[in-house]
Amino acid sequence: MFEGLMQPMHLIVILFIALLIFGPSKLSELGKGLGMGIKNFKDAVNDNAKPAPAEPKKEEEHKA
């Protein structure tokens, strides 16, 4: 069904339509936001993949 969907001509047409709808300045802002979102997602995934450092136990002083 989706065979040959991502051919270079199709991608050019999609980019041209997006350029007409959003304009060049808005399109660059959308790309920047998308890139930052992907970077933040990768950072969050990498932070979750690393084991958390063990926190030292705090000894509470009991006053009697």
C-alpha cells in the first residue's frame, strides 16, 4: 500500500506544500523546535538508561 511513498519527488512536493503553508521563517522555527524536542527525548532516554547513583544514607539525630 505504501510502496514507493518516500521517493525523492514525493518528498520535494511535500516540502513545497509545507513551505507554502507555513512560510520560510515559520518552517525554520518548526524544524528547530523539532530538533530540540528530539534532543531532549534522547537525553531523557539516556538518563533513564543509566543507573542512578546511590545516595548516602542520612543518619537522623533523635533528641530525647
